[in-house]
Amino acid sequence: MSQESQKYNHGEIEEKWQKQWVDQGIYQQYDRPEKFYALDMFPYPSGAGLHVGHPKGYIATDVFTRMKMLQGKSVLHPMGWDAFGLPAENYAIKNKVHPAKAVAENIVVFKQQLQKIGFTYDWDREVNTTDPAYYRWTQWIFLKLFEHGLAYEADEPINWCPSCKTGLANEDLEDGKCERCSSVVEQKKMRQWKLRMTAYADRLLEDLDKTKLQWEESIRIQQRNWIGRSEGAIVKFSISPPKADPPLADNFQFPIDVFTTRIDTIFSGTFLVLAPEHEFVDAVKEHIQNWNEVETYRQTLQTVSLIDRTSAGREITGIELKGITAINPATKESMPVWIADFVLAQYGTGAVFADAHDTRDFAMAKKYRIPLKVSIQPEDPALLEQVKALAVCYPGEGKLFNSQQFDGMTSAQARPKIVEWLSQQGSAKPTVNYKMRDWVFSRQRYWGEPIPLIHCEQCKKKKYQYVFIHGFTGSSQGVFFPWLAQELKRQGHTVFCPDLPNTEHPNIQEQVEYILDNTAINEDTILVGHSLGGVVMMKLLEQISGSVRRAVFVDPVVSKTFNDHARPDVEKSNDWKFDYAKIKSNIREVVVLADARHPIIRVEDIEKLRTVLNANQTITVHPEADHFTASQEPEILRAIDSIGTIALSEDELPLKLPEVEKYEPTGTGESPLAGIPEWVNTTCPQCGGAARRETNTMPQWAGSSWYYLRYIDPRNGAALVDLNKEKEWMPVDLYVGGAEHATRHLLYARFWHKFLYDIGSVSTIEPFKRLINVGLILAEDGRKMSKRWSNVINPDDIIEHYGADSLRLYEMFMGPFTQSIAWSTDGVKGVRRFLDRVWNLKERTLNPKLSTLNPNIDRLLHQTIKKVTDDIEGFRFNTAVSQMMILVNAMEKADSLPLSQFSILLLLLSPFAPHMAEELWHQLGNSESIFEAQWPQYDPSLAKESEVEFVVQVNGKVRDRFAIPVGLPEVQVIAQSLERDAVRGWLEGKQIRKKIFVQDTLLNIVVS
RNA sequence: GCCCGGGUGGUGGAACUGGUAGACACGACAGACUUAAAAUCUGUUGGCCUCACGGUCAUGCGGGUUCGAUUCCCGCCCCGGGCACCA
């Protein structure tokens, strides 16, 4: 062997093995019985390329998966690209390059950089969120959400730059001003698509604990806080009519709902405060005597961000709505109504009742001299004195006074009692509130997945004939769905709401004929059938010729079996046989509304109906009362309102992004897609008339909310993932990524996953079993790595000089994995020195004179096997590496080093420095890859120490230490300790009060 | 402001479940090798007092619990992440 070939030449070795591993397919051994799925948060392929901070988490999963491979598991470790989003779009605007082109170029660079690090990625499974073959399924998931009533439109404020005439991301703001032109940014309301994530709030919360997720507690806490469940009550404050002319507006008679968690303070509520944006303010505009001032105040707030508005340092501002008063439902006293900046429309009901027991309310009352009352007493009498004198605010809990029959109760006792008392009067109800809001899901941008919907103005504007078909117990209480009927009439539709014959002992055929005799059903008819009305509707649909526009089933009875109890009259009412084909051909659109919380109607029946009629919307709601017997009219209106918004059919997916000339927003706030008539204009699948495509695109979060599923089955054309394959690999065993994703990305992905579970697309209720956050790597100057500071370190340079193994080993050694740590190239030199020393150890093993087994090394070796195995499992890579350094230090000094011991070192090192380990493995005469070998087993008997250093303390201070055999009994150890000169000196002239003995560790002698 | 982390030598960090603070590295200093430098190897390396044995202080700051606290509790200070359109 020549001198030359003995030198550690990292470049040559790394290139050689990277190629061989891929050629041999060692990363594609998927047929072993045990599976392990390791997932990295996929990167955004930016133009700047990778810096050394990016791969830290990837190296960790790679170390982990290599150990799992050695432990005999099949490992899935994929990689892909999260490539939609703002930077590519801004780059496109600036450089007139199609974002797809820029993204493709960036991916090439990223991929080359990653491949040099020697990861176990199976590149055959690479995914790219911007690939139509991928986003086809992102769009498919959206359609399913839409069908299930989980996607809806609402007005949402966006950051609007009046001079650039464009919506701005929060990122593009600087002190409330536009980053580009420094104009003051306004809050402008725009129609946006939202996803009803709040419907999953409870499950997102409960499953954090129920499903034994191995997540750091801090992430779970952050998720819980983000969801922000709080139990309280909604209290209705009626508005007392002003004496003023003109008379009240229609909605003026509605009371204002206030959500509170502190209903125990209701008796001290002396004024009401609304969010400035509260819709009530506009609704009663004519009655507000100081409207001009109110309007001016509201305008000044438009330029203040929500975070600033609520920050505690800021002085509270507000203005009274003169001419409007409310009634406190507990005291029956009149209260002034104000609007103020600290009340947010997004939280609770956007209104609070204010009293002396909230610091912000208190401050506001003091500032504007609004009268206050006190009803909670603190225990401290001196404090009580001050509280009663209104000198200080007491926001805590305590005993109630000034509270009528609740006087003397504690806050906790009083809360349920007061809610009960008020709800008997119809002015309160217990309510759960969430801080979490629904997900604003649309962006007015080019570079995102197009939302696959069509809007038809004709269908939307058209006046329809509604036919309400009530259920079993009839409409004896009056008009069935009265508010809904009134609302539809107000919109100009006609509503036929018959009182059907024989409701106590119904005959379905008789009811069908009654309807047919009394109204004309045609293609502009919309049928709404509730409960038993569902069967009537089905039978009716069998008997008509021509089709109705839409059939809305509201918790319909479609079989004679009920979940709660038998109803013989219903069972006898018809034959329960349906001609589904006929029914289906007679309906253009089907909507099914179902009660998910307390189902009276069997879930299987609803499912069957949905499938058999191919419902284009199934809305699962939790009605306030079971089975929609009380008013759920707004929910039903919501289902009806969706008319004219039509989902693309699945076979039209993917709906591809068109080529455009300009990527800039349009100036109206609409997406650039709105400026492409060939793309926007289409025909309505319902009426065949002219219609427009939805021009909003999805947010970047969409593609990253399900990518982990696509890796499992990346080329499936029939489903987003094959269910059997999903069962094989899910849930993800290990998910590693940045702490910045601890709330939103993880909530979004969990939400989608639960939804996919509900519709049967996946078999697991949680996607990620174990989750670990990676800490940042800062630049050597302690700042973040950024082009701006020109302190970026490129992994390519480190690999060139020191090798990929050194890079990997250093990033694992630099410190605790989750912590942010500054880069140190000197540190890389240090681990490179370590690798050189390992390399040189090979010579010793090849020397036959040095091949006898050394028991001291063997003990250390087995301690090291245990520590490295446990530390990798626990993500304590830094201490795993330092233990290997201790072992190598000892091996260098040992007078012998047999091949067997050195081979174990190589195996332990192989996850961290795979190239070098593989090379040495082969040089030692192995012909198979080291990754086909077995991870070493730890033998506790070999690892055991025979002697320990024992510590003697006097009054807690270490005074002596000496060696004792392990397990030496207490009596003997104490006797020896008391004889020691170093100890005796400290005991002289003192009384021994106490002796604390810890086996094999220490003795503390307490003296005085 | 609110929520979640973190703070230990000149530097990155170690310390099991409350039991020897500073493992392992980096840097620095000294020595060996070399004409020389680099590389490599050997040794020293928290502060203060001491020739030394040793003593004493010390884990962001201030208190507390305990025989004993980097670890547990209370109150502060500083730094990082998140706060819903950066990803």
C-alpha cells in the first residue's frame, strides 16, 4: 500500500460512495417488515441557495434513519420542494422571468447541494408543490372541503397600499407603512375564501393529548394556546330604543351578543364596548347622534395594526355612540355603548361588557369618566377598601357583593349559577370560545394553486321558487323555518311552505300529492326537506318529469331506522324503496346538511344518500339543538347561498395556472389571473351561460399541508395516496423542522389530515407521531445568516475543504439540537482532526502485534454503544459524538486495538460520517456495504465499572474523594470516610448532627 | 403587550430523577518535531488568595425551600421564536 493511498481523501471517497449507494439502491429497501418514516420540513428553493443552517435538521434525520437502517428497518426518507409563494413571484415581477423557470433553476442548485452531503433520500419520490401533477391533489382536497361545507366566502380585512394599489403581506410592512413606497397602509375589506378550521378546534385540541404524540411539551402548549379554548357565556344585551326619528332599522332590534369568561362580574357592568368594526355600528348609523366623530375615529384606526391596537403600553382610545343605550340583563340598568380600539372584532363576539374588574375597562372608564361599580371583593381588607373607593382595579376573583342573590358566593361558584339564572330569562347561554379563527385561504396573487371554482352570476342572481317540506310533527308551531322564509322573500325569491296533511300519522304519498297539487315544480325549484320531509322529497323527485335546480336535505330521514328511538308511524308511512337513478337524474345539485354532534339520523344513511346522489355539498354541522328542531336557519341559508358557486368536476383537475405577461396585481386588488380573459371566462356547468373562474389562488400553506402523504405514493394518478400504502407508512415516525412552524403549519396540516381521515382518504387521525424542532445556525458574528450581512457560509465550500462527513459531524456536535448556535469554522477543523485520527487508527488494527482484546477498551466500547444508541434516539447528538471522541482518545492510547473493536467504532460512527465509515469498512476487508450490517448490541455486564470515585462532603462542601469498589456497603464507606485525614480536620471540635449517604456516590456529614 | 424557549469559563457546550460544576471540543499559552512555517504530537488553561498543600468565590440578577440547587419555587433583567398574507 502506498503512502499516498493511506491519506484520508474526503473528496474522492465521498463521490465514490454517494454514487455506489444510489446505484445499489440501499435507500430503497422498502420490503423489510418494520417501517420507519422520517420526514424533513421541505425547503423553499430560494434563489440564494442553501447555507449551512438549512441541512442541520436534515443531517439529524439522516443520522437517525441510518441507525434505523442498521437496526434492520425499512426507511422512508424523502425530500421535495415547497415552491409556491411570494419570493418567486416578486422575483418574477422584478426580472420578468416566469416563476416556474426560476423555481426549476433553484431546485437544480438545491438538489446538487443536498446530494453532496450524502443524504439517504430516495429521489425517485421527490415532490414539488408547483407541479400540476402535485397540485391537482391540493385542488382536489380543496374541492372536498368545499363539498363538505368547510370552505366559505367572507369579507376579511387585508393590508392595502393605496398608492401601489395592491394587497401587502405582513412581511411587506414597516411600521404600518408600505415597504416599497412608504405610504400608510389601510385595512381594506375583501371577499376571501376561508376554511372552517374552527369546526375542528376541539379535535385539534383533544388529540394533542389523546393520541400520545411524542411532541415537546412546549409545542403542545403553543398549539393549545393558539387554539385558545375558553369556556364562558354569551350574554345578550338588548338595546333600548332611542326616541329619535326615523324609526328603527330592521336589525336594530337584535340584541348585542357579548362573550365573557367572567360573568361573575356582570353586576358591575356599567357600559358596553364594541369593536370599532362591529357590524352593529353601521347598522344603527342613523341613530348615532355623533356619527361624524365616530366615523373619523374609525378612520384613524384603519392605519393601526391589530397588534399595536391591543398592546398594553398604548393608551386606550374610544368614543361613545351617542343616542344608543343598552340594558344590563342582570341589573336592568341602562348602559352607554362605546367603541374602543382594544376590542377586537375577531375575538369572541367583538363586544365586551365593561366593568371595574378588568384593567383595560377600568383605564377606559377613568379616562372618559364613565361611572363604575364594584361587585367582587378581594380577601385583603386594605385592598378591598381601595377597590371600593375605585382607587385601584381589582381584576382577580373573590366573593361577590352588590350582586343580589349571588352575594357571598365565590367567582367560581357564581359563574354557572348566574349563567343558569340569565338563560332562564333568555339572555345568556353557556358558550365555548376559541382564539383560533378560520383559515383565510385565498390570496390575490399569481404564484399559487388556482382555486378550482366557477362563479355564475346568472345562477346567483336568478330568483328561485323554494319549496319547504317539513317533517313528522308538522308545522303546528307556525311557518316552518320562518326566518329563512322571510330572508329568501326579502331577496326576491318565492317561498312555498305548505302545511302538509296528517302530520301525526303521515302518509308520504299523500303529502307528495299535496305538494304537487298545490305548486308547480320546475327547473328553477329549490327543494328544502327537513327530517321526514327528506323522504317526501325523494318520493316527489321520483314522480316528477324534468329536474329541479337543487335539493337541500336537512338532516333527512331516508330509512325507517333511527338512532334514538323507534317511530312506528314513520315506519308505516311508506315502503322505504327508492329509485335512486331516477331521483338523481331529476336533481341538478344536491346539498346534504347533517347533525354531527347528536345524530338522530344514522350516519350510514347520510353517507349512503351523499354517495348515491353524488352530493356536491355535504355540510356537517353541530346544531344548537339536536336534529335542527330549533332554528338553524342561517346554516341552511349558507347552503342555499352557495348557489352559483360551482365546483369543477374532478376530471377537470388539475386546473393549471395560465401563462401570463404580467405578474403584478391588477390594481383593483384582484389576482393577476383576473386580467386574463381567455382563462377567466368560461361557461357555467349548471346553466350553460357565461361564467367566470375564481381568480384567487391558494396560500403557500396549502401544498405543505399534505405533502408527507404524497411521498408515500408520489405517482398515483387515481388518489392522493393509496390507502394500503398509507396504512403501511403513516403516521410519520419522526418529523424535524424549524420552531417557526410550531403553530400554523402544524395546525393546518393536522386539520387537513383530520379532514382527510373523515372522508376516508387516510386511516390515521394524527399525521406526525414524533416532532422535534431544529435550532438555527447563526453566522460566526452571532447574527442570522443573510446576504444582507454577507455572513453566509455555503455548505459546498465546507465540503470542498473538510468533506461532507466533517460538515455532518460538526453540525451534530456543535451543541444541543434544538438550540440556536453560531457557526464556527474552527469547530469544523476540530471534528476533521477527529476524523483524521479515526482514519489513522486503521493502521493499528492491521498490526497483528496489537490485536489482543483489551478489557478496558471493551468496557468503554460497551458504554459507548449504549450512550450513542440512546443519544441518537433522544436527539442528543452532541453528547453521542463527544462519547465517541472519548473512545477514540482511549483507543489511541491503548496498547492494542483488535479489528472487532475498531469495527464497532465504525458502525457507531457510520450514521454521522457515512462515507468514511464505509470506506474504512471496505478497507478492513468487508465486501458488503456497512449499511447492510447490524447495529452493535450493548452488553451491560461488559460495560459495568468495578470502581467509583466516592465523595465526602462536610456541610455540603466537598472535602475529600477516594476510590471505592462499586456496591461497598454504607457502614464500611462511612468508617473509611471518617478515617480520612482530609475529613478529620473538618470534624475536629464539631458535633456530627447528621450523615446523608448516597450509595456509590457521596457522604454528606452535617456538623455544628 | 400576549404565548413558547434560552442565559454555565475567552468560545460552543457537559452535568442521569436535587448529589463531585466545567465532560468533550474550539481558542490561547508553553514544549517536541522542522532551516522555517503549516500540519502533527505532549502539557497547561474559570476568577481571586497561596511558592505549595490548600482555601475561597463562581452557572443572567435578587430572594426562598433543602443536609445539599445549574436543576425546584417566587420576583426581576436580557436574548431568540411565534402572534394568523415571509416561509
